[in-house]
Amino acid sequence: MDREGLVSICAGAAAGAVSTVVTNPLDTLRSRMASSREATGVPDKRIVTHIRAMYAEGVLRGASIGLGANMLASMPSNAVYLGMYHNARRQLENLEMNEHLSPIISAWTAVTATNLILAPTFLIRSRCQVDASMTIRRCIEEVIRHDGYRGFYRGTLSNIVGRCIEEGIFWYTYETSKRLTSSGNFNEKHSFLWNSLTVVGLSGVCKTVGSIAAYPYNPVINHMRTLNKHTRQAQFTRIMPTVEYIYRKDGLRGFYSGLSAQLARSIVSKTSQIYVFSLLMASYEKFQAKNKQLLSVAA
């Protein structure tokens, strides 16, 4: 991997750290609303009820529930995901891949690699967010005791499918909108403020579209990752029985439970990720350009 590839991985990790701190309360709320009643111990799916349960022990405690596990998952996942996407796009552009297909294929590659590498951290994050008393160490011990190491990959396949749909739609619409508007890049054609606004605006709109289209996979994956709060056993282990349970309990609305929290969380998360990542990569490119210019002058 060349220097730009390594820089993109570091930029992805930095983007993940920023977005995690900002969105942790929303991410926790989304996970709880998308999980089963048996896992959360909360009797209904209303957002107000879950907010009260989260902040019952204070604002600081509620805002930091699962933050350690979330950071454990988000920093490496964004490093792998954004770095993989950036490098896949570069390779496909070198191969002169169709400009409409390259963002979709790059997104699928990044999603698959990220989930196969980091699925255990995603499972730990979900359980720590759903159960405020859960620690990372306790979660790891429970998974190994009940399911063995295979338990860390519970729901990985359904997560890959759902994320491929969501991220494929996002990157296709985002790259297309940047191309059509000639905006969304930190170049010298526009002011820094205009570039910032377009990056945030375009990424926010495109993430909204992708999130709404692919959201139903979220309740399914969260049900499969979490444990019954009382028995401490995995209640859902297969996709179709999980889908049937959600439909039986809450109907079609059950597949969109937590959508409001997810939209708020995902839009803030994605815009902050893309903004930080784009800014860092643009700064690196400008640094490289200046170095080349200095070397040419010196020669």
C-alpha cells in the first residue's frame, strides 16, 4: 500500500473518532429502539420511554452509555471502511471503470471487508448500548461462554447485505451529485465555507436517502446481536424467524422502529465523517502538490 493509502486509513480513523463522540447518544438510542423488549427491559417502543431509561442515572451517564465499545468499533471500522473505499475508487479509476459503477463496487468492497474484519466489535457495541450494566469484558466472556468464537459473527451476513444496500445508494448518489453540481470537494474553485457547506449538505441528503431505503435490516441485526435481559441467552439466531417475530409483535412498523433516531444519528455521523475525511485528504493532496512544486523548482 502506498503513502496515500496509509493516509486515507489514518484519516478514516480520525473521522470515526469525531463522529463517535458526537453521535454516541443517538446511536445508543437507535440500538435500543431497534432491539427487542426482552433485551432492553423497556416495555414499549416509544422514543420518550427509551430516552427516560437512558438518562435515568444522569445526563453524563446517559450520553456515555456504550461509548467505550462504540469507540472500539467506530475508529477501526471507519479506518478500514473509508480507507478501503478511497483506495478501491482509485484502483477502479485507474482501470477506467464506469463512473456510475465504481462508487457502488467500491462501497460493497469496503462494507464487506469492514464487516468480516470487525464484526466482533459491532456485536460488543450493540450489547453494551442496549444494556447499560454491560461492560466490554463481560460481553466478551458471555459470548465465548454461550456461543464460542463463532458468536462474535452473529448476524454478520444480514448486516453485510443491509449495509451494501445503504452504502451503495449513499455513495452512488453522493458521487453523482458532486459530479453534477461540481461541488462537494475542498478545491480552490470555491471558498472554504462554500466547500464545507456543500460537503455537509450533499452527504446529509444522500445519507437520508440511503438510510430510509435500507433501514429494515437494522431491527433484524439488532435482535440477532442482543441477549434476553433476564435469561442472558440469545433469543434470535436465524434471519427468517427474527423477521417473523418482529412482524408478529409490531407489524411493518417494527421494521422501522428507531428510524427517527437512526436518521438523526446517521446524518450527523456520516456528514461529520465525510467532512473530516475529505478535509484531511484534501490537505494531504495540497501538501503533496506543494512538495512536488518545491522539488521541481529545486531541480
